[in-house]
Amino acid sequence: MSDTPRFHKARPPGKSRIVGPARLPDGATTMAYRAVQPYVCEQCGAEIAPDALFSRRTIQRAQTLATNLARMPVCTDCRPLRVEGDGDGLVSDAGAPLG
Ligand SMILES: [Zn+2]
């Protein structure tokens, strides 16, 4: 099977892609993302390289009247992810298509 690049057009230039549900070490579930462009981890300041997995933390920033929700990227060193799915948590970070 081959990917059709058509789908790309439906969305604005993405900086990350949703990988799917993942589990955190404390048992909570979160959403796993794959970086398309480099990010900076909100917790440790390390760079999240393209193709690396990361999660997001929703941070409430109280501003004058409206509450601003910011979703900050967090690297897998700070929050190890276990992607749920048909694998057993192992995710290839090479990005190469497997035949
Ligand atoms: Zn980090």
C-alpha cells in the first residue's frame, strides 16, 4: 500500500501528526504526536526532533478575562510514551516504510 500525498492538502501545513492514544508511566492515557517540525520540550527545554514522538500538556494560562489554553509539547524523556495499538509499545522512529 502506498500513501497518497493528496490528504496533505486538506490540512494546513502540519507541525505534528497524531499518532494515536498512548499510555503514560502513571497509567494515564494521552495522545501521542509525531513531530514534523522541531519542537522544544516545555519541561526540559530539549529539542524534539522531527519524527520523534512527544505528548502535549494542556496548560491553563489565566489572562484578564478569558482563559487561554496552551498545549505545550513534552518530550518522551520527560514523559515516556507507550503507544497503544497492535504493537507492544515499540515504535520505529526511523520513519521508513516497512514492507
Ligand atoms: Zn523534556
